[in-house]
Amino acid sequence: MATNKKKRLGKGLDEMFNNTDIQSVISAIEKKAPEMSQVKVSLKEIRPNPHQPRQHFNEEKLNELAQSIKEHGIFQPVILKESSIQGYEIVAGERRCRAAQIVGLEEVPAIIVDFSDQQMMEIALLENIQREDLNSIEEAQAYSKMMKSLKLTQEELAKRVGKSRAHIANTVRLLKMPRQLQDYVLNGVLTMGHIKPLITLEEDKALKVAKKAIDEELSVREVEDIVKGFKLQDARKSKPKVEKPREYTYAEGLLRKKYRTKIKVDDKSITIKYTDVNDLNRILELMGVIEES
């Protein structure tokens, strides 16, 4: 249960969203924290934001945060909203709540706000993007969900999140990759750098290279080299073989028999191969260009 509750941030939120870019909203709320009467909320009453785009938390960094909280406490209150079901939902500060649980705290300082579902979704996405906590697939899924739920175009979403339309388009395009490749990134098995070169390959080849990269712990550069090799093979296979005219092959046979070396004949030239100076002199003697020694 929340204790010492006096005042919540409710009025002014809509105005804040309408009159400033979303990236500044969390900062604006946190700046108001000293003016607001913070409350203590039991961790048992707090649930994750249902719109949280981040699916995986870095365990090492979480433990580092937990150690910091153990030594210094929680300086920045988490931001919560009352759940329509029971307790509270996290708007911002899920890492702080998780770290507090690791330390064994029973409650955390919080500011209670009255966000709408749309605002919850946008804040959750932007908190993570600003702090670069999302991997590329989580970011793509979040953008896709926002566009569907809020009926936004890529251009409208780009303005809301402070990114270029091209960035939104390129990120969302990652969701067209095979699901297994997406899972490799989500689970941290491979980086986006490993996966990007595979997008140009057929699905079965892409999955084989991905598995090889995991099994052999290949670098991004090594994966890129494998993909380049595939493309060279495909280029050679797709290059049509030109049938050489019979007259040329006949002439090549006669010349090879006479000069006992590799000779190529095409529509504009005759190419004669030799191994060294002695072999060259031998061919010139056969041609009658120089006298036999």
C-alpha cells in the first residue's frame, strides 16, 4: 500500500504531452519530484508496464544497479500509475524496481501519475530508447505496436519519438526476417550486426549461417565474408555460358597441337600461353620468327 500520499501528478499531463516533445516528459516529471510529495509503495503492489517493449534485462548491469541501491539507496523515485485492476503499474523505473527486489527492499519511493494507455505506451518506449536499453528487434516490435494501436503513420510516429522516418521504416522492416533470426537477437545469442548481412540470403541459407556463427562464435566480419562468398557463387551460377563457335575451337585444337601449349582463340584475338623464356623461344622458333639455336 502507498504511504504518505498527499498529491499526485494528474492535471497538466495532457498539456505536457501536447506542448512538448515526449522525450522531455519524463524529465519534466522527474524535475517536479522535489515539489511532489513522494510516496512509498510496496514492491508487492507494483506490476510491470503492460506496454513495456523491453523483454530482456542485462543481468550484469541489473546487479550493478542493485549494488548501488544497496550502498546509496534509490535517489530517483519510480513513476507509477494506479492499475485499473489492482495495485500500480510501472511507467518508468522498472530496472530500479527489479534491482530493489534483488537487494531485498520491501518498498520504493514513487510518484503517482494519471497516464492514459497511449501515454503509458509512449513513455515506456521512449524511456528505453533514450537510454538505449532496447535491442533492434524490441525497438521494431514497439514501433509496430504503437503504429497499430495508435493508428499512426511512420511519419507521425517519427515525430512523436524524435527519430527520422527512414529510421522507423528500416527498423520495422527487421520484423520481416525469419522468426528464428529475430529470436537470436532478442535472446542476445547474436547481435544485429551478425543478422543484418543474412537478410539478403534465402531463409535456409541464412539460418545455416546463423547457426554456424553461434556454434563457432564467428565475428560480424566473418559472417559478412561468408555472405559475400554465397553471393559470388550465385553470380557465377547465374552467369550464362556462351557457346564458343566451332570454328574457334577447331582453330584452337590445331594451334595447340602445333605449338604444344595453351592457346585461346576468340573473335578478335589469339592468346598463346608460355611458361618461361625458354618456352617462349621454342614457340617463336616454331613460328619461324627466330632461327633455331
